[in-house]
Amino acid sequence: MLQLISLLMEDKPGALMRVTGLLTARGYNIDSLTVARTTDPGLSRMNIVVDVEPQQRAQLIKQMNKLVNV
């Protein structure tokens, strides 16, 4: 089932690599990825569409929350 995950992260080099690396390490295919600045100059918003079950989505979000700068 396609799920949308939206997160705020610090606008720092390598932040995108950490999030996408987490997904690819667990074998998830990213269907859509959008990253844009926010009104806060130090933050970016990332919207990810990934094919994952709802129970796995909750676990994935917990793992993303452990990443630095997310």
C-alpha cells in the first residue's frame, strides 16, 4: 500500500542521504520524493511516497525519528 511520509529536517549536507539510505537498507522502493525549503531558513520538508504496510510505516517513522537532524 502506498504511504505518504512527510518530515521536517535540518537543512544540512547529507540529511537526504541518511533518510534515503535508511529506506534502501530496509529494501523499500521510493515511488516519489520531494524536498523543499520551508519558511524557517534552517529547515526543509521532505515528502516520501513508499510502498509499505501501515504497521511497517509506524516502525519506519520511529527509525527516522532516531536519525540526527530529522
